[in-house]
Amino acid sequence: EQRQTVLITSHENAIRGILMHLCDIPEEAMNQLHLPNGLPLVYNVKRKCITLLDDGSGRDPMEVHDFGPAAQHLFRPCELDDDFFLQMEEQISKADTEEKPVLAA
């Protein structure tokens, strides 16, 4: 497994198109989604959700920035949490270390 971080920078309309597909945002809601300039959005491929980087101010970014009426499409709860992936990795590791039976011909 390779973990890679990819940075995508572009104009607002291209980012809207990417977000529409990644987040399953209906096309008609895209006009109601506001994307603040220069604000990094982090998409977690495994968890299928978007988060915002913590700027260290202690302020809630959702209160500081206006994402518009369609923000609920962008910031939905993550489908899977980190505990799910930890459990899956433990099961895989356990299965790999168990002795596998040898079949005789």
C-alpha cells in the first residue's frame, strides 16, 4: 500500500467539478456551494469525506467561512472511521501470521 498526498490547485469551477464527483453533490446544488479562496480542503479517499485543515486559531472553520446553502453536501459525516481501518489491518496482519495448511498431492 502506497500512501500518497496529492495537491490539486485550480480555479473554482474545476474544483467544483472535482468535488461534485468525489462527494456525489447534485449538479443543481453546485451553484449554491461557495468555495472560499485559498482555503485548503482535504479529501480522505479511504473515509470518503472532506475536512478542513486546523489553522491553530481554535475557531470553527464552518463559522468563519461561508460555504453557502449547499455546504451539507460537501461536509457530510465520513462513511468509515479510523477504527474500521485499524480493525481491518489487524485482521489482515493476524491472517498473514497464522500458519496456512499445506495440501499434499
